Amino acid sequence: MSTPLSRIRNFSIVAHIDHGKSTLADRLIQLTGTVAERDMKEQMLDAMDIERERGITIKANTVRIEYPAKDGQTYILNLIDTPGHVDFAYEVSRSMRAVEGSLLVVDATQGVEAQTLANVYTAIDANHEIVPVLNKIDLPAAEPERVKEQIEDVIGIDASEACLISAKTGIGIPDVLEAIVKRLPPPHSGDPDAPLKAMLVDSWYDSYLGVVVLVRIMDGTLRKGDNIRMMRTGGKYGVDKLAVLKPAMTDVKELGPGEIGVFTGSIKQVRDTRVGDTITHDKRPADKALPGFKPSVPVVFCGLFPVDANEFEDLRDAIEKLALNDASFTYEMETSAALGFGFRCGFLGLLHLEVVRDRLEREYDIDLITTAPSVVYHLFLKDGTQLELHNPADMPDLSTVDHIEEPRIKATILVPDEYLGDVLKLCQDRRGIQLDLTYAGPRAMVVYDLPLNEVVFDFYDRLKSVTKGYASFDYQMEGYREDNLVKMQVLVNDEPVDALSMMVHRDRAEMRGRAMCEKLKDLIPRHMFKIPIQAAIGGKVIARETLSALRKDVTAKCYGGDATRKKKLLEKQKAGKKKMRQFGKVEIPQEAFISALKMDS
Amino acid sequence: MAEDWRQAGFALYVHWPFCEAKCPYCDFNSHVARSIDQARWARALASEVRRVARETPGRVLNSVFFGGGTPSLMDPESVAAVLEASRENWVWANDIEVTLEANPRSVEAARFDGYARAGVNRVSLGVQALRDDELRRLGRLHGVDEAKRAFGVARSVFDRVSFDLIYARQDQSLTAWEAELREALDMAVDHLSLYQLTIEQGTAFWDRQRAGGLRGLPDEDLAADMYDLTNEICAEADMQAYEVSNHARPGAESRHNLIYWRYGDWVGVGPGAHGRLTLDGTRWASECPAAPGAWLSRVENTGQAEDRTALSPQDIVNERIMMGLRLTEGVDMEFFEAQPILNMRAASLVEDGLMWCRDGRAGATVAGRLLLNRVIGELLVD
């Protein structure tokens, strides 16, 4: 028998990075004895190294907690730990639709951050009941009263009954469990005998089980052995294994309305499963799929090349394997004179890009060069055709282009007043259009319409540096707008370096060109001749630096006793040259590309 | 090829590893010891000389060089004992050059007669600078006047005298160096080693630079200007550069060092000494343990301090390039012609004005010599 709805609570946790979401999840798991003490490790739910290291959640994770409440009943609490980043906004919105309530965790020493805002609004959109939780109240810098006020001012929800906790020490955790049972609603409705309607919340690849699918049952009952169908993709599978996550997989015979669990069914690739899809029975299907399905679309592209050209095949294998597990990531082969063979890859955003790159480097041990991230431009040609431009290298001749549109975002920035002027200046410099400016306690909240292209450049770094790290930032895509965009090329010793080409706004081209030339002047080692470094649009040079010729590189002393050592030194120097890329007579070290293309993290 | 060394000559290098104090710029194998058993060290050095000489009997020895450390801390008797050992199985060339490195101090000048009687005929003095404040900065224990007096004594005792100067020092201007160099040339020398200060790993200067100190060292442009000016002034004084950092009147070149650069054979004895020795057509690189105690105990316990490694044909080619291109005279063209790839690369360097090629020889131009590490880098074979 499935659990009655009244004894189920499904919830998620909304929090900014570092505000203690994963630690709180750990405490809930620990206090209810869901995981034996000896199996506990920090941040139980963040399974990937990168997640644990950066304290962020990338994949949605789930745990089923059995909680004997003070009213004498045992409740099933399903926690879906959602990704907290805008790159995964769609995944977040799906996860939110799978639960009925949220804990809003705010660091009592820091207050509300921009990311929290975006996710809490997603939760409100999903009609969640929200329980505010102030964490880190054990710290001397905690200001629970001020933060409560801020939550009420900025978010507009009642914070008077917020739970005061310290996830680190365990203070207040029992209150949180009681609040989940008392203040969050049970699943609204659901008929166990209706045709099956289950939302695909997430899926991942497990090397033993194959693809594992996380579902929330809305209507009907899912049983082991059922034949199911994905309503959007049309895929049909038999349910081989049905389980709940505690967080270890525990087999169950069936899942009824309101319940959350996983199944496997010889699905070959994660690609075959789409977050937000509706799962139903093949024989007795639901008449309508759940609303709100959107296929994921990459918005940021960059080239990934192996530092060692011999690792290209390894990179191909790694990318293919990774793509099996990540439907939102796209790739196609690319060749570059500068960097050799590699892949042009599409990502949901910059964090997604970084995560994929980190995983390739770490899990597959491949050193990568990442080219400048580029957004997707819409090209309108004079002959009436429309193109999507993912790579500046593919830019057609300007004379054939009628106009170009670029993606814009709506950015929300929370910043202490003393840095407001700097933030406004930064946004204006980046071609931003101010949409809103309000105050929330001691902080200003600015909303800007910005070109995504300016944000992928080094916006985070600049924002961090002008606000000494006190600003928080989040964004959402806002659509496309026409602007005066051009392709800027970089020439080293009169040879174009394709990997450094980029799309820029005409008004900002000189500045970007100058910055690139100056950077390269420092990064390219001096040669035995002088080297012009230029930025150009079409045939017109817009910035120029000259790297002067090396004058002196000679060892003062070399006698009989030095022969062995100096020879080794020179041979090492020669071996180092092999890692350089040749452009005409100029050798550019791999690191120069990496640094010249370095994006903010 | 196998017997190439004969053209360049055969030399013996003797390393005396002890100093009274470490200089902050020096990365040579030198150690400060409280007391040294001179007789024991002389026995060990002589026994090493004998051991190699027995393997190569009858070779004509063109040069002996006592380097260090500070070999002018050796008793003249110790020097004599090593030299005697070298005559037992080797034949001294009629014009053999026997050099000893010396500190230009009065204590040491007092021993010059003894060295001359032992057979030393050339000294190389570590003068390093002709400015008292600069000598202090370089951690030297002598002053300018004392150095000049020691130089005078050396001139009267030995046939040939050279001295070293270090330039491109902290806060040194081009004109200041010019004045100092002209003073040096006025001292009636026939050989000068002029080194640009190099901050080597493992020295006190290195650490100080890493810690943000040692400011005011010349930038690359000033250093290059100083080098060019040095060559000009020395050439005017008939003291042409015959090697990157060495200047001599014609005929006064260091024969010992020429054997290295012309890639002859040399035997290295003493802690940390390296050698190159051709035996039955194989060219060997030899190396001794650097720590004085370790070296001494190996000699005394096993009768052999050195380890030998056979050099590959590529090693030999690369070493010849590295050593030979340091010389103004360059290397024999036949050497390049024997290696088609090298010949091609050399031709491109000639085109770029970094190498010259004439009269059956090839070498680095003045511009090429300033960039010698790069030029050699282009030529090294795998």
C-alpha cells in the first residue's frame, strides 16, 4: 500500500551558495537516522567532487526521510535538493513543480542574496508554502532580527516564525522537522487508480544500473514490471527496478500519488530522458501531459581543445560519455589553426561550462584549452535567410549580413550602498539598460537589461572586484535584440590567430582590442625579432602593440664543469618549445592562449 | 670523430672545494670548513690523478687548472703533490699551462712564490670589482687596494695573470661600468674574464631576489648595452672577446678553457668535478660526488670517486654546439656539414644575422652571441 497523502511532505531547500543548504540536508538525514552515523560524510547529497568542493549542487538530489513526528505519526519527508544556479533554472523550476513546499535558508550573518531571490520566486511561482530558516545563528555576527526584516521587505513573506538554527552545531534542527510536518502542505490531490501521470524530475547514469530516472507521481500508481511511455520523447520502457532513495536505493513494489522515487528500465542514455517529461502507462495512458515542458537550449558556446594534441581521441571519448549523462550539453568537432582538433560545445550558462570543463579535466584527466565563451547570435542575411552563429570563426562576409541580433539578459544585483555607484558604472559600461533600483535594508537591488555577450566576458570578475566581493548576482534570459556587432580578429606577426577571434559591439571594439593586444604582449615571450600584435575588424586595424625583440639571453659562464647542467637546461628549454603553437615564425605558448582566453570564474 | 679530442687537447681540472666564506652570488661547489687536513686532501687528489693517468698513459697534458672553491687556500706542497702525480703517467707539453684561481689578498699573495715553485705559471685572480663598496656588496673579503697589490705580486711572479670582474651589478650605470672597465684595462693585463652578474638558484642573492630584495639590477636593454660597450672598449684596447665573457690579447687566451670550448678531453678530479674523456672510441662524461666528505671517503675506501656515463652521438653533437659557439672562432664547418639538419638550421640563422659562416668555419655573430641560448636552442638535436 502506498502512503496516504496526509503523511507525505515533499519539499526543497532554497538557499544561496554557502548559506548552509547541504549542511542542513545532512543534519536532517542524520537526526532522523536515515543514514548510519558511520556512513555520514559531509554534504551527503552532493555526490560529485565538484559539488562537494565548491559547495554547490549541480544535479538534483533526493532523499526520503522517515520522521516520527511529535503527533505520534510517522511522516515520509521527500527532500529534493535542487541546483541553486541560474544555468540550471529550468531544472530548478521542474524540481519545484515536483514538491509542495520549500525551506528558505538564509545565512543570518549575510542576509538574502540575488540567487536566493531568483529561486525563491521560482518556488512562489510553483505555489509553494515557504518556511524561512535562519542559519548560522551561533555566530557572533548573526543578526536574525535584521535578516527577518529583510526577508519580509525583499521577498514579501512572513518571517516572524522563522526557524533559528545552526546546521553546523545542530541547534534548531528538530524545530525544522516539526515545521516541515506542520507548516508545509501534503500533496494536494492524486488518485491512485487514475491513469499514471508522473513527472520526470531528473535522471542520471549509474554504471551498474544504467539510466536512473527520478519521478514524482502525480496521479496513478507506478509498479515494478509496468510498461511505461515518455509522453514527449515517445520512448517505451519496462520498469525493471523501482526504489526510493534513503539516500541509498531501497526497493519498493509501487509508488503512489504524492510519492517520489526512482526507476530503471534499460534506458541507454540520459539523453533519452528529458527533464519535465510526463511518464505514463503504455497501455492506459493519461490523456494529457503535464504542462510546462521545455527542451533545454544551450546559450553559451566555447571551444574545448586538448592541450596535448595526442589526447584528442581521449577528449572525444570523454565528451561522448559526459554527453550521455547531460542532455543539455551539445558538441561538434571543430578545428583551429591555433589549437588543432577539438570541440565546439554548447552550455546552459557559464557555470555549466565550468562544471563540464572541470569534470573533463578531473574525471578524465585531460588538460584543456577553453576558448573565449561566445553567445548565440542571430544573423539576418541580405538574401533573407537567418543563421545562428555559435562560433565567431564561422562569421560570413560582412557585406552579406543585413543585421545581427544578440541575446540579452535581465540581471539582478544586490549590493551594499557604498558600492552602488561602481556597480551602476559597470553595468552602463557593459551597454546595460537600467530597469529598476530599489533598496532592501542596507542594500540596493539593481535590475539591468544587459547583453549576455558582455556578461560572459569578465563581468563576474569585475563585479567582484568593484564590490570587494559583497555583491550577489543572478540573471535570466530575456530574448534577442539587434545591435551593432562586429567580428574582431587578432593578428600576431600579421598572421590571424583564429582562436582569439570574437564578436564585439562596434563601440567597444577598440577597448577590447587594446586590452587583448596588451594582454598578449605580456603573454607571448619575446622572440629574436620584433612582433606586431594587432586587433582588426575586417581589414582595418583598431589596436596595435609591438613586442620588442629579445636582445639578451646568454649564459655568462660555461666551463668544463657546467657542460652537463647547461646542456640539460637548454634541452629542457627546447622540450618546452614543443608545447608551443607555431604561427608563421612566432611560437605562442599554450599558456598564453589559456591566459588570453581566461574567463572569470 | 672518435679521436677528435686530440685536435683540441687534453687537460686536468682539480677542484678544491673550500672557501673562507661563501659569496652571495656564487653557485659553485664550495664549502666553508673550520679545519682542513691538507696532506690528506692532497693525497686523495693525487691518487685520483694517478688512477685516471694509469688508464690513459702517455697522453700529452696541455693544461692543469686548480679551481674551486678557493684553491689559493691550498698549501703550495699540496699543489706540488697533485702536479707531481700528473707527470708520472702523462707527458707535460712543453708549453703546458698551469693555472690556479686565487683571491687577491695579501695572505695569498705571500704564497704565490710557493705556487710558482710547485709549477703554477698562470693565476686567475677573483678581483670582481674595482670599487670598495661594490666588493662589500658582493661579499668579498678584500679591498681594491689590496687586490691591486696582489695583482702586482702576481705579475712579478707568474708569466701570465688574468682577473675576473663582475658587472651589470645593482645600481650600476653604463658610464660607471665604462670607467671601471677602463681602469681594469689600464692595469696592463693580458686576459680578463668579464661576467655579467647572474642570479643563480641556490645562492644568497637568489633568495634575496625572491624575497623582493636585490633591486636595481639592470634590465635586459641596459645589460645588452653594457655587453656591447664591453666588447667595444676591450676591442679598442686590443683585448678582443675570444669567448662570450673572456677577453685576451692575441696569444694570451686561456689554453685550459679553450680545451673545454673546443671540446677536447679533460679529466676532472675533486668534489663535484666533471670530466669528458675519450676511451677506445667512446666518449665518457664523468662526475664526482659534490660533498667533500662523501668524495673523500669514496676515494679512500674504493679508490675511485668518479662515475662515468657514455655520451650518445646526439649528446656529443649538442655539447659541441653549446661549447663551440661560445668561441669567437666558432666551430669547423665540417661539423655542420656532417649533419644535414643542423646545416639547414644554421643556414637559417645565418640568414637572420645571428650566425656567420666563412673560411670553413661557422660561429655566432655579435648579435647572435647575446642570444646564444636561443641560437643553441635552435640547433640542438634530439
